[in-house]
Amino acid sequence: MREEAGGEALGEAGGSASALVVRHRPAGSPGAAVVVLHGGREHSREASRGWHLAALRMRPVLRAAAAATDRQDVLVGEVRYRYRGWNATADPVHDTVRALDELRRSVGEVPVTLVGHSMGGRAALRAAADPAVRGVLALAPWCPTGEPVGHLRGKRIVVLHGDRDRVTDPGQSADYVRRARQAAAQAGIVLVRGGDHAMLRRCADWHRATAAIVAQLLGTEPVVEGLAGEACAAEGPLSW
């Protein structure tokens, strides 16, 4: 695991590549972690870089996640992919598993909330099989037909999707949530009215909803239906 400060990466001993970049480390021992996953492409073996647009798009999401709770013991980090693409081998999932293992070795067992956008949302939902992952917020996720849900039993899953998304399908997200509930996940979906895939339209609403959902996923209280309103509409029970 590495921690970035002032734009410089501090690598692990021996210079081995790390899958987890720490953006905020609490002063004391972490009691929980929020790990963010950015989007990418369906197919690409090009190296993933922190200055790619998909990664930069998640910086305000990282800030929203960091500010989501009054807790002082939450570590905030992001997964650093090897490749820009999902590829035939689900590469971002393997990177996320590596990041969770690094987190575990560094701070011990802490409950983790994953926040992923697009391809990163798909990877976060897959990586929820890790026992440390208690909740997932998937932002405009890529949820193709037949995406597995059997590993989500008992997990807390919220999908936030723009109803004007033309890249990933909010209908497929709704179907995923329905199947996740059938698999005994505690799942719900929130639609951002007028929201697009890049989370640029109504960006303040995306960030407000992200902060509210992350705060509740870090706790034990239900995800409130108060998210529904002028900008967002909840579908299905959002209480566990």
C-alpha cells in the first residue's frame, strides 16, 4: 500500500507496485475504510494512469467520501489499476482484491465500503465477495445481463444512476438490484433525474447523494429515503 502526499507516491519497500493509494489516513488506528474505484474501458491493455480522465473524474467523489462522516477513524483510498480495460480476465477486480489485501496487511481487519464508477462500479460489486466489504455504492455501474449476484448475500448495496445515462443502462442497474435482493442482499437504487454517465450534469446532486450514502454505509442506520426529492428518486426499499 502507498500513500500519496503532495502529488508524490511513496512506494512499498523494495519498490513493488501497489494497488492501493491512500488519500487520507486518520491520526489513530483506522476503524473503517472507504476505497474508490474509477471507470475505464471494456478492452484495453494500456497502462492506467492517475491523470487519465476516468481517474480525475473521481477526485470530487473522493472528497465527498472523505467528508461524508464525522468519524475521525476512516481511511480513504483508491484502487490503482494496472490496465485501463476490464478485458477478458476482469483485471480491475483482481486489482481491487490486491488493494483489499494490502489494506488488510497494513491496518488489519476493518470494515470497507467500496465506491465505484462505471467499470469501477462493476469491479466493486464483484469485489464485494471479500468478507471485509460491508457495503458498495455503485455510481452509474456497468452491470451487463447475467452479472453474478450470489456473493452479495447480506451485503449493503446502493446503485446511483442517472436517468439520462447513454453509456451504461440504468435499466440494467435496476435489474441487477432486483436480482441482488433475490440473492438476499440489502439493495436499493437511486435515480438522479437528468444525470449523465460522467456525473457532470447535476454534479452537486451526485456528490451530495454520494456523501449521504457513504455516511450511512459506514454506520448501521438505514439509507434514508430522504435522498428522494427534486434531484433524486429512490426505487425500492432503502432500509436494511
